[in-house]
Amino acid sequence: MDRSKSTSMEKLVGMEIGWRLGESYMTRLGIGLKGFKDLLKGGRLWLLSCERFYMD
């Protein structure tokens, strides 16, 4: 087996795996940030509804 071919193939596979991992990480980060913003928004609404509940 030719060693140079396998190393270039390994590099390509490694790059592909690295790219996919990076992509999924960025996607997860994006979802996490969006979720965090939604959580903050939801938390504020929850606090407001609690205030209303206790004010009555």
C-alpha cells in the first residue's frame, strides 16, 4: 500500500471530521445562545406574572 495516498486520505478525513465537529459546535453554541435569550425573556415574563399574582 502506498503510504503517501493513505496519509493524504487520512488528512482529508481528519479535516472533514474537524469541520463537522466545528460546525456542530457552532450550531450548538447558536442554539444555546438563542435558548439562553429565550430563557431570559421567559424568566422576565415569569417574574412579571408572579408579581401580578402576588399583587392581587
